[in-house]
Amino acid sequence: MSISPREISTDLVSIRRTTHSPVISLVLGAVMIGVLTGAPWILPASFVSVLMNFFILVTMATMWNLMAGYAGMVSIGQQAFVGLGGYATLYFALKGMSPYVAIPFSALTCALIAIPVTYLLFRLRGGYFSIATWVVADTAGIIIGTIALFGGGTGRAVPGFSNFSPTQITNFAYLSCWLVAFVVIAGTYFLLRSRLGLVLSSVRDNEISARSSGVKVTSARRTVFIIAAAGCGAAGAVLAIAQPYVQVSNEFNIQWAAEMLFVSMIGGLGTIEGPIIGSIIFFALQQSLQSHGAWYLIIFGSLAVTVAIWQPRGLWGAFRDRFHIELLPVGYWTRAKK
């Protein structure tokens, strides 16, 4: 019999999803959703542009963190699916589809491409797997760059915006970025609270023990890889809408992989909130330090090394363990009864 109560009590311990009332999280979440949805109409255009880039990075980092933090697959080639998602959007737009309507189809295209890719990559483990994902990304970029329909290496503008005013284009691009980020975060939350989430937690904690218990580790990892490919594809799609000129050097840029890794590690691997916190820190540092030239990158690198050495669970992981607060709970807290 399946039991999933909000709180389970015994004579010795109390087991709860959260250490605080879920009403608080619901109220804060509703307020945040309302503010972010109305941002184009209440915030300056410059801040809206930063938010668009923030949502794109949160989407990518959430998918990367799902792979590395929960399934133990450290990829440095997820920019492959970012690029494929962007070019899929361009292709659908060239065929007459609205770029906004093309977003889910671009994500689905990336998911379908990821299926055969897993049968190649999953023959490798550890560092070999990581390097192989990079090879896949570079190979995809080279192939796309040879297709004349996409403008070759120089790229091509995404059509389909001529019927919209500049203000509408900006607002719709923002809402697309925000909606994709929201769906990805919510989807990750419900996935991790499902049976697959339990499987991933067991694999993360002890893969050998999970296998000996009958867990189909490879199948679970393949599912996560495909989901992450779809999520990164959706991020690439909204990137093509926010910056409506698709080019190989931008879409398949390894900088995307570096930023995914950075914000996930800073915020906290294996947590939903980690990539969000890490992205906030990333953009705060970027906006305040980018005028300082090389120091901008030096401070970024120093912060990453410092967190990796002294707080390997990330800033949110350390905060959560210290104060027992989890905004998006996917596990359980246990407390001894007094």
C-alpha cells in the first residue's frame, strides 16, 4: 500500500515533507509568479532583458543539475541541445510556423535526437562520458554549420515576427522565457517527488546498492538524459526568440556548459533551488563586475573554487542543512520526538 501523507508520526520520530507550513511556500510562490508574469509592464526594459537571460540560464542549469546532481552524469556538452533547439525553432519558422508555437516542437525534436545519442554515450563512464558529450556538441555544431538552409556558419535571422510591434516582440519573448523556466522547474519538482525521483536519489547516494536492490539505473539515467535534452532544447528555442538571429558560434558555445556548471555548483548540486540561487549570484556579479575586465572572470573562478573546497554542497545546500528550510521539498525531514 502506498502512503504519502504530509506528516507521518511514530512514537520516536516525526517525518515531514517540510519543517514549515506549506501555506507559506504557496503564498510566496503565488506572489512571485504574479510579479514575474507582469514584469514587462512594471519593470524597466533593461531589467526585463536581464530577466530573460536569467530565465534561460535557470532553465539550462536546472536540466544540467538534474543530470549531474541526481543522476551522476556530468556533461560538458549540453550546449548541443541548446543549439539544436535554437536551430529547430529556426527550421519550423522557415516552414511557416510561429516561433512561439515552435518551442514545444523544438524541445520534442531534441528529445528524439537524444534517444540514439544515449546508446553511444552510455557506453562510457566518468570523465570519458563528459568528454564524449563535448564531442557530440562540437559534431552537431559542425554539421549544422554546413547546411545552407540555416545560413551556414554565418547563421540566419528567425522569421515570423513581422506582424508584431517591437513592444509585443519584447513582451512575448519575455513571457516565453519565463513560461519555459517555470515549466522546467515545476516539472523537475514533480519528477523528483515521483517514483523516478526516488530511484535517482538512491542512485545518487549509492549506485552499487541501488543496482543490487533491482533499480534499473541505466534506464533511469536514459530517461533523465532525454528530459534534460528536451529542457535544454526549450532553452535554445527561447534563446532564438529572445535573440532572433541563430548562429552556430552562439548557440553551440561551450560557455553555456560553463555557466550551467558554475551556477549549479555555486547554488548547490542535487537541489532544485540551487540553480536558481546560483543564477541570481551569477547575474548579480555579472552586472556589477563586468566593467572590470579580466577581474570579472577571476572573481568568478575564485568564488567557484572557494565554494567547491569549503561548501561542496553549495550555498543553498549549506543554508538548508543549517536552518532546515526547503522551499521546494522533494524528500522528508525526520525529527526526534521530545
